[in-house]
Amino acid sequence: MNDAHLRALDESAPGLVAAAHVVGSAALDDHQPGSDLDLVVELSRPPTPADLAALAAAQTLDLDVVYLVDGEPGPWARDGEFRVSGGEVTPVVLLQLNEHSTTLRGARPSFEVTRAEVEDYCRRNLVEYWRPLVELAAAATGPGFPQGVLWIAFGPARQWHTIRTGGIVSKSRAGELAAAHWPDLAGELLDLVAARRGADVELTAAHREAAVELGRRVLAEV
């Protein structure tokens, strides 16, 4: 799980990494080929200019990482692009760090986060981020592009599950739970789950429509 990233930092900035934790799909047994690896790294000290240069040099295209300094987000990187500040760790990520992360180094994480904070974040994220995307997908013509359909189908479903239960599930599991909750959408949603897991499934306009309808139902509930 990206031991190469930690080795590179150990060589160029000895002692900088105090702890490292995998989150996201890889920690939820749902990582798919080609997906990025999500990593949260706790730094042992405020990074010096030399440390920042080491962090920048260690980035890879398949790594999404945020670095914590004294427990607060600092530098971060995505798709190989490094930024010295402005990282974010949401309440959902804090919950996953506590309950569903894989620790590569250091102590197991134990961050303060409440269920109310997690639910509030999910509701805001659904309205501010997902609602516009769902409506954009609804206005599209044709079957749409597969990755876009998968993104729309599973993102709102994960937030919906967390709001209802306080727990975190993978994208694939969220699709399965949504299919069980709304049987009239089950055929298309389970096809999308299978496609995410690598099955040769032809995605059609019906799958896009089911993903849009699922997003609208989730938004109606919250």
C-alpha cells in the first residue's frame, strides 16, 4: 500500500513521518485497478522548506494524500500535484480513520469527531456537491460515460447510508444497499456495482437514469 512513498520520504526527510494510514476504497476492501490510493500521513514536525521539497518529490499520479501537522491538515497532493497548504480532512474521513483505516506506521488514529458532525457534513455535501452533479447527469443525452455514471450512482448512496446509520461503507456496498432499499432500481444498480468490480457490463441510458433517480431519492430524504 504505497510503501514506496514512505520509503522515499524516509530517505529524503528522515524522521518526518510519524504515522501513515490508508483510507478510502483500499481500506474498505473495494479498491479497483486504476483507482487512486488515499493516504493520511501524520508528520512529526512542521515541515521545513527541505521537508516540503521532499514531500513534493515523493508524489505519484496514483496517490491522494493529506499531511497532518499537529493533528491539523497542512500540505496535500492529488494526481501528482503537490500543494504546501490547504489540505482538508472531513468529518467522514476522521470517522473512517478511527474505524476503517489501515495503519501502515505509527499508532492507530483516534480523532475527536461526533456523529452530528459527520451527518451535518454529509447533508451539506449532498446539497452543495452532489445535487448539481445529479441534475447535470439528468440533463445529459445518450448513455453517458461509464465512470461518470458510476460516480453519480455511488457517491450519494454512501452519504445516505452514513446519515441513516452513522457507519461508513464502500462505494460497491452502498450500491448494494441502495438496490435493496429501492427494488425498482435494483437491476440497474446491481449492474453498476458489477461494472465497478470489473464485470463486462454494457452501460446504457437506463443505468444513467437509475443513477439519477437514486440521487434524487437520496436528496429527497435528506
